[in-house]
Amino acid sequence: MINNHLLSLAKQSPSDNKNERPDNEISLVVIHNISLPPGEFNNDYIEQFFTNQLDFNKHAYFQNIKEMQVSAHLLIKRDGSSIQFVPFDQRAWHAGESSFKDQNNCNDYSIGIELEGSDNLAYEAVQYQSLKIILNLLKAHYPIEAVVGHSDIAPGRKTDPGKAFNWDEIQD
């Protein structure tokens, strides 16, 4: 259930990496992947990164992302659990320079969902199950017209959710 633009089944972990949306209707969901450090799973580094609490000295890779301020609306972890960082009516910083159907700045009108994973490693069945439930809730609450990958709105710049993502798993 979605109340006050918050997903009741998600752990809430508010991020400051957000701002107000322009008067755009939420019409798009963008699927991403992330792992910190790359290829490593089942830690709290993503949550710490999105909430500006990551100790950048914990791993050499973290020096590469030290200056970044990013977030997503949701993260679906490998065990299928979800964390919400930004209420859906606010603008999360997930898509960067992007365009869908000749409309730029996808952050203005999209919901960003990160899957804990990488382009080339299979996602867990429970992640697909969680994602499908969440997508159905979002579609019932907002006028979602499309669900796309980050690579679809930022081709050449982004590759996620990658070739390991099975789009058939989330079809109705």
C-alpha cells in the first residue's frame, strides 16, 4: 500500500539527495542496478551512500564516488526487501542526463528503483517478485505509462539494469 507517497512494505531511510518535482505527473519508472563496491552484495553501503553516511575510507572504490550525491526512490536488496529513500512525490536524483519520448530530465517525472545487482550477474527470483508487487502498487496509484531501464533513457552513458535483467519476469 502507498500512503502519503510512502510504500508501507519498505523500510524508510530518508535521503537528503532530493528536491521538489516540477508540476510533472509521475508517468515513468526507471529500473537501475547498483552494488557497492561493484560486484559485492549484502552490505549496507548502498543505504549509507544514498543517505550521505558512507565512510569513503572503507574501500578504495569509494574514493571514486566521494563527490557524488545520488539517491533513488527505492532499493530492492538481494533478499527481496525494499528500502525507500525518497517519497514518490519528490524528485530523487537517480537518472542524471536522460530523455524518454523526447522529454528530457527523467528525474522530473519518474520513479527510480535500484536493484542490488550488476549488469552481468543474475538477479534473484525474490527481487523480481518484490519488483512486480511494487510496480503493480505504483501503477494503481500513479499514471505510469512505461517501465524502462536506465540504459533506455541514457543510451551510451548507462548500461543498467544490464543484460542479466529478465524483463519477462515483471510482465503482467
